[in-house]
Amino acid sequence: MTRPPAGPRPSPRGRVRLGLWGATSSGKTTLMAAMQLAAIQHKPREPGGRHVRWTITSADRATGSALERLRSTLVQDHRFPPATLANTPLRLIFEGRVLRPGSSPARPRPERTPPIDFTLDFLDVSGALYYRGGGSGGSEISTLDGGSGSGSGGGGGGGGVEDDGLRFDDDETSAPTPARRPPDRGAAQHEELVDHLVRCDGIVLLFDPIRERDRADGDNYAYFDAMINRVLEKVRTAGRSRGGLLPHHLAVCVTKFDDPRVLGVALDGRLNTLANGSGPPRIESDVAHRYFDQLCNRSTGASHLRDAIGGFFDPSRVRFYATSSIGLFVGPDGRFNPVDYSNIVMTGGVPRIRGRVAPMNVLEPVVGLVTRINGERR
């Protein structure tokens, strides 16, 4: 008798399937819109150092058209994409070329290292499908004041922490309400999402700190709990669990790190240290992990989420990232201003992107997941 595999059914060679998991308004759609921009802007950690030059292209016409519309909304219209209502499969081709130290865009010097190429399958869905089954069409969703996956700091100031009442992407009140979706359609989409997550090699989990802060109970855990048990049930039934745990690799992205209500608290008043270098600052993963723990210590809902992550996933397969899909505002002098870094302004009561879209830690979670997944396949 053949023993079943220890993990999810493997994706075809060179293909990696990732799940994009998050509550309503956590910024799933914005993150996908920013992915190619993040690849184009990717630079070595040290000027002139060894790095990977990434190229991301669409694997099919439907993906290309969808992402082109999303990028246009971000970059040309300076607005956030509308909420996702229908399940949208996206397939991206990633091509990475390792460049030697001293390479420049004009004169790239490739290493002899083999290229890093893979095809990535995503399923972009409404956050409503993650909430208490989603089959009701999302009528149980409560939208709240908050931001996109990029941030929700308002007014152009970087230091204020007052609630500004902004509503950004994935906000079900800014699009046709999911409550009007036929129940059978919602149930079918929910089942498609469960099956997709079961087959995934890795998961990108978007944790919305503004949502957690602004709700007395927080509901990031509600969105997680409603889906995770269904996924584990199907994985176990198929005999593919890993020591009773899910076999997936997990990247926890703490979103909206351009929001003063997030970045200011996460750095605990150390914003001035980010102004020492030129260009947008880097926020390391330990900052995201520490801030996540701070929220968990103050919020019952977040603490349940932390416990669930530890209870369903192998801790050695979990990584944390401080993510912003639009990045921090940097003035004409190219320097970070610790009192004026919000990349959001309000125009006629509508949130708009203030400056250049410069994604922060959008590419890194995906590449990190794929690197670890492919490392196990060898």
C-alpha cells in the first residue's frame, strides 16, 4: 500500500501555489497590485552589493488585464483598488537573475548561479469568504474605519495617531455589498477557496493591526478561525497533515506599516533612527514580530490568533514581515521625514495616494516562501 505524501499535493515542477489570506480591508488586492512594482524597484541591501534582479510577468491574458487595471488605479489614479467580490485566479511568472557586486541597471553582471525562476498561482477573493464560513454571502461582515494593505494614515502628517475614519480597498461598503450575493454563489466560492488553500504550498497571511486596534474584540482571529479548521479537516482526511499540523509554510504580513498608528507604535518613538539613511527606510522582520506580540498581549482576539498560528503551523515554517503596499512618503530630497511620512491624503473625503508608490516588504514574503518550498523539493 502506498503511503500518502506528507504535505499538500505537490504543484507541478517549477510551479508554486500560494494562498492569500486576510480579513476584509486587510489589503489583499492592493498587495497583488503592488507586486510587479516591488520587483521593478527591488535593490540590493548594500549599494553595489550582490542581489537578485526580478522580473514579473503575467502567465495569461486574464491575469495581465486584471493586474494592469489594479496598477493603473494605484499609480496613475493615485487611488486604492476596489474590493474583490468574485474569486479571481492569478498566475504570475517570476524570473530572478543573481547579479554580482558592482552591477548596475545599465551594466548588469550576472553570476554563474542558476536563475531563480518559478510560476506562482494565487486566488484573489473577497475577505467575506474567510468570515464564519462565507457561505451566507458575507452578510455578517462588519466593515470599520481603517486602511488598505498599504496604510491608513491621513492628512499627510506622519505623527498623528487619531482615528481618521478612512476606508480603503477590500472595504465592502465601497463596493456592491456581498450581502446581495446569492447564498449558493457565496457557498460555492467559499468551497473553492477552501480547496485552493488545501492545495497550496504556502500561505501569505495578512494581519491588519488597524482593524485589531479599532475593534474592541478585534476580528482578525474570526476570519482566521472560520477557515483554518476547514482546511485542516480536509488535509487530515487526505492523510497529508504533518505531525498533526498543516504542512504549509506561512508568511505573516503585518500590514499598513506606513500608517502612523502602526509605524510610530511599532518603533516605540525611534522614528528618528530611520532618517539617517537616504530613500525609504527598511523595516526588518523582527520589528513586525515584536509589534505583533505587543498587539497580542493587549488584544484577546490577537492573542487567540497567535495561539492558533502556533497550534496549526510548524513554528519553524513561520516568518513575519512589516508590509506596506504603497510605502512611506519620501520628499523631493529623497530623505525620510519622521514627522511627515504618511503617503495618504484626503481629497474631497476620498483617500488618495500622496506620492510615489514604493512597496515595502511585498516581494520578500513571496520570495521567502518560494525559496523555502523549493528547498524542500530538492
